[in-house]
Amino acid sequence: MERVNISGLSPDLAVLERAVAVLRLGGLIGYPTETFYGIGADPRSELAVDALFRAKGRPTEVSIPLIAGSVAQLTAVAGPLSTMARRLAERFWPGPLTLVIPAWQGLSVVIHAGRGTVAVRVPGHQVARSLSDAFGHPITSTSANLSGQPPATDADAVALSLASSLSMLLDGGVTPGGQASTIVDTLGDQPRLVRQGAIAWGQVLECLE
């Protein structure tokens, strides 16, 4: 595993390009987010997705969330967001709010466990957004830890559990930790709370009033 320091304020373009090359070859990358460290993989690659599940020891019936570099990047592949999803994205992105939307064509079926929906956010961390931007497509954002273990807030913890599985680890220092992202299902007429997290459910409802 290659471990590279990266600035959270101004990520080095050359480092991002090396990371993108890894993703395009089906490799896995550890990277910081506004909450914990995540594992990045190409969600369209069966090879990469299989490696991701094996690295975490995660059952394949559990879906994998994604991040996008921007709303524009997401809609370019997923199509227009619903009115509800768009209002929430405008209010809370970049940030720790994950929206459940219809999965788009080209994603590995294993990513969404055959459900036809996918959870995605635009993260509030410059490295995470820049990595997805440089890759040109949303990437996976499951926590960088073995399934059932606490999520990692620093690169040392990621390396301790996943060094043999990752091709590259972007060390952006210690992340804030705290609660994971709040997950909201936007598929119906009304929002549905899937997981309470960093953004209070009351704030979500207030935004949609």
C-alpha cells in the first residue's frame, strides 16, 4: 500500500491523478471525509466492487454508499434529481447528508444489492470531492474499516486494518469523526429517515416545509 500525505485545503493535483489511475485499474483507495475515512472504488467495476466487499468482510446484501464531486457530476450520470432531493442537496451539500435516489445504468448491481436505489452525497471535505471530481464519476464511500469495527478517524487506524487491501491511502490527517452522515430516502412523496446522523431530522423536515 502506498501512503501519501495530502492537504485537506488544497489537494495536490499530481497525487489526485495517481489516485485516479489506481481507481481506473480497479484498485481501492483510503481517503478522508468530513466525518471518517472512506474507501474509494469505481462503482461500475465488478472487479473493484468485489475487492471492496472482500476487504471489508461485508455481506453482499448490504449496499454501498457513494460520493460525488458536485451536484452537476451526479446529475450528469444519474439524471435530474427529484424536487425533494434537489431542495435537500441545495441546502445541505457539500455536507454529511446522504440521499437515496434511483440507481443509474452502469453501476455494479452489487453496489445497490439489486434494489435499484443508491445512497449518495457530495461530501464536505475537499479531498473527497476533489478525488471524485478528478475521477470523473461518483466513487464509493463506505467507511474504511472492517465490517463491525469502529470507523477510522486517522490514517494510522486505516492502515492497521486495511493495509493489505488498499492500493493507496491518502493521509489527510485526523478527521472530525462524530456522527456519520444522515441518510434520507427521497423516493416517495414524503422523506423517510433511514439513518439519523450528523444532520438532525428536524433540519431536514424544516428544509422541505
